Amino acid sequence: MEELSTMIKIKYYELMTNVNTFNSNEKFYSGLVKLLLDVVPCKTIGLYRYQTGSNYFTLETATGDVDTTSLLRSIIDKQSFYTMTINNSHVQFPVNQCDVLQIEDNEIHPLIIPLQPKKGAIGFLCFLFNNNVKTPPVNIMKVIKIETERVIYSTYDRYRMETTIEKNRFLYELVLKFASARDNNEILTEIIKSIRRVYPDFSYYLLLSQDYDADPRLPVKLLEFSDDDTKRVSTEAFISGELQIENRYNEQNTSLFAPLTGEQGVYGVLEIITPVVMEFSDDEIAFIENFVQAAGKAIERTTLYQESKHLVKDLKLINDTSHQLNSNLQLTEITHLVKNKVIDACQPSEIAFLYSSGNKEAGIDFLSGTTDFFNTRDGRNLGVDLFEKTLETRESTFSGEFTWENPVAYKSVMVIPMEHAEIIHGVVIILHEKTYAFSFNSYKLLQSLIRHSTLAVLNTILKEQLERAVSTDYLTQLFSRNYLDEQIRKHMNSGEMGTLILFDIDDFKIVNDTHGHYVGDEVIKQVANIILMNINDADVGARWGGEELAVYLPDSDINAGVNLAGVIRKQIESFTEPAVTVSAGVSTWKSVDNDTAKDFFIRADKALYDAKSFGKNCVFKIAYGEKAEMQQF
């Protein structure tokens, strides 16, 4: 036995003498087990090393007559059986076949020699002996144990350097992949893919500080800030920017939280969950810190790049919009322009433009460009409530889980005030059915867009109000005689036909003499309001002069005019206080006739005169080239 012991030591010495001939630790360990196979009468030998940062022993190398693939590639240390045995300095101990073999073989039996070198990972040698072969005595196995621990100790620094070089190469290749990534989704995918290569038996989550439109198949969660025990550690890692480790004994695992840190901030946390409670070595922690630092910088780079692209796009949008707003547009053109920009920015379901002059009697107007929902009762009530809330708080609204006193289908809401000179003149309301449908970037963009558009909207409203004031009769709010004349002449140059109705309040002098001029003015206003309630937007209602009023119906024939005149005449007779009646004259023009605006006016005036002469409170019509004719109703 002494000779065998000496021979084993000589073999180990020769192995160490030729250590530089092995160009990798893998080949060195392969040489080690081949050496042992020459001196130990067994079928197969495998060398297992403990993987720091996991609870596994991994097969480094194996050789022998039995198919080496029958050995388990990794052995989980259930209840720390192997580590406790190794730490107790046993020379050898038997194990069951199922502990080390993938397929049991009744003709062999395994034997373990634990290894606990002064440096490096613990491990063990696994010998497979035929059942009819006597195992070497304990003193021989002890020599093998001591010499193997000695060579592992002697090659530890080399092994560590090789591992460091391999991990640095891995990180270098990772950085190159990050550099070629076009967006954050590619980076997040590469983070999970790469960490799985290093720790295939662990679980992972990316806890992100914001939504990066990640692939839904990735284990991504939004980071939740909470004092709850399950979330406190991830919150601490994110806020402090330092790696945190939590042993969860109830769940029998360990969670490591590594912050994804860039130069300008922390973008999330990588959570690594082990299948059992375990410790991470300093080398593993250093590697993970380098890994997440590279990932954090990559996320920061693509985030800043995407933000810069969005910023350039947003600035171009604002600039283009500003140029268009400065091109003397009408109010409807402005609101539709802004509406289209809003749709491009965030694809909303509904949009509303609300405006108030500040006059309580004038109320709140829903401007052109407002979508259909706001024409409903719930829509108008919601719009008014949101406007009034904005006036009260003087703040925008940005909500992804919106609730209202009445149930509505819209969960995402943005309310952006139209503010100028510290006065809120209106709001733009943007809705969507989905929760969190709008990003914060789109919200900031629309704030800027509305801010740039507000002055143009206000100036256009003021301009249209001034134009209307010039062309509107102050008492009746109908258009002026000059405006009516201008619109008729324009239409006669471009249209096909048109009809003019002239109304005259019967015996109006008696109203003034009996009730006074104030009541007389009120009667004129009542008549004007009845006219306004019965005409369309395309029609022109005007004060012709004194107690005479007019309606021009573009593209309508004389019969349509006669019918409308009859309706208005009856309503005036029924709904004025004090009660009055009107006489009406109707005339028409057609482009096929050799007609003029002057003759057209004269015919309408002649028809009105005939109605007054006939006995008042009636309607007469005169078509081109025809005589006056009274109409019965």
C-alpha cells in the first residue's frame, strides 16, 4: 500500500509539473481524473465542483469505461447534505445510484471522496466501482483526497483568472449586443436571454420604472413603490442604486435585487430568484453588478436616443402647427387642425374643445371639432364638470383610471387648459376607453401643442366676434342689412337660386305708442328670436330696417320660402307678448333668368307691400316675371 501511495503522489507531482501544458482548466481536470483512473481500479471517475451562487454541484469532467453521460450533469444539494458532509472532513462516503446516475446500473456502486481545498470551490470525486471489485483502503482514498485538494488549491488562482476572463469576455460580447440594439425591447430581451445562460436554473423579473413597450412574453413588471415586505427590498434597491439580497426562508429561496443603473439615473431592477436559500460569492456579486451596469447604461442610451427622436418629432410638429396657425385660419380650421394633431399623437376615442368668454350668461361653448360623445347629455355634463374642475384647481388632468359620479366608458382622461395671461379660457378634453391608454410623453406634447394653439384660438374667436359685431344688429342679434345685401350679391354670382322673405310687424307704431319704445324693442327681439329658431346655419336672418326683418334662403325655391314664412307668421301671432302679427313678402331668383339683385329686392318689397295692403297678417309672393299672389295657410 505504501508503494501505491507513493505512486499516487508521484502522479500528482508529474501532473503539477506539466500544468502549463494544459491550455484550460477543463483539460487540466480531465488529466486529473485520467491519472486517477490509472491508479484506482474503478470503471468511471467524475469530478464535481460546487457552483458558487447556486445550490448545485456541476460535473466538470468524467472519464472511464462506463458511459460518462450516465453521470448526472448537476446534482442539487438537497438539505445541504453534500456541503455538510464535505465540511465535516469525511474521507469518503457511499451514496445511492439515483443520487449520481441518470440510469441505475445494478452491476456498479458509487463512492464519494469529498474535496475541501483551502482555496476555491468545494466538490467531490465520484468513483463508480464494479460490485465484484474491492474498493481501495481508506488510507489510499485519503491520499487521493489530500493530493487532489492540494492541486485544486495550487491551480485556484489560475482557475479564478480563467473564470474572470470568461466572464469579462461574456460582458464584452453583451455590451456589443447592447450597442447594436435599436430599442429598449431588444435590450430587455437580451438581458433575460443572457442572464439565463449564466444561471439557467434561476428565475428572473425585470422590475421597470416605466413602460418600455416590452414584449409581453418577457418577465417584465412595473416597479411598485411600497413598504410591503415583498416590495420594500426592490424599492430600496431602486432608490439607493445598490444591490440588495433577501433570504426568504418561508418560500425557501433567495432574491437578489440589482439596480439597472445608468449615468443619469436608475431605470429599474433585475430580480434574480434562486430555487433554494443560498449565498452569493463576492465574485458573483461583482459579476452581476457589472452585468446590470452594462444593461442600465444600454437602457439609458436607447431611452435618451428614443426621447431625442421623439423630441425632434415633437418640435417639428409644434413648429409646423405654429406655421399653420399663423396662416389666418378660421376657428373651425384651427380646431380641426389641432384635433388631427391630437389624433396623430395619442389616437384618442373622443375629443372636445370647450370655450367660455367668462360671461356666465354666455355659458360654455363646445367648439367645432368636438366629437359625437359630447353631443350627448352625459358627454356635455362630463365636459362641463371637467371644465369647472379645471377652473377651480387651475391644473391639468392626466388619469389612467378615471372615475366620475356617473358611469362612463372612458378610463383614460387628459384635460388640458387653454390658458393665456393666467386666465383659463377653455379646455381640450381627450378620452379613451382603455386604462392608461395615454403615455406621459404624449401628455407633455399635447400640453405644449395646446399652449401654442391657445393664442391663435383666442385671437380667431375675438376676430370672429368683431366681424360679427360689425355685421350684426345689436338689438336683435340678426345680421345687418349691409351684410345681407353682400351675401345675396355674392350668392347670385355663384349659386343657382335663392329666396328672400321680408317681414314687417303690423301696426308697430301702436305698440310703441301704447307700451313705450322699450316694449317695442322687446317685441322686435321676440320676433327675431322666432326667426332664428326656424332657420338653418346656411340661412341668413337680418334686420332689414326698423320693424322690418328678413330671411335669405340660399339654394331654396319660392315654395320653400312661402312655407317658412307661413310657419314664422303663425308662431309670431301665437308667441309674442304683447301679441303682434306680421306681413310677409316672398320673392325668388334663378340663375337661368335675366335677373339682378336690385330687381330681386324690389319684387320682395312689392310682395310685402301687397300683403300689408291686403289687410296684413298674411304672406304674398312674387316670382320672376309674375304678378303678386297671396298665399293661404
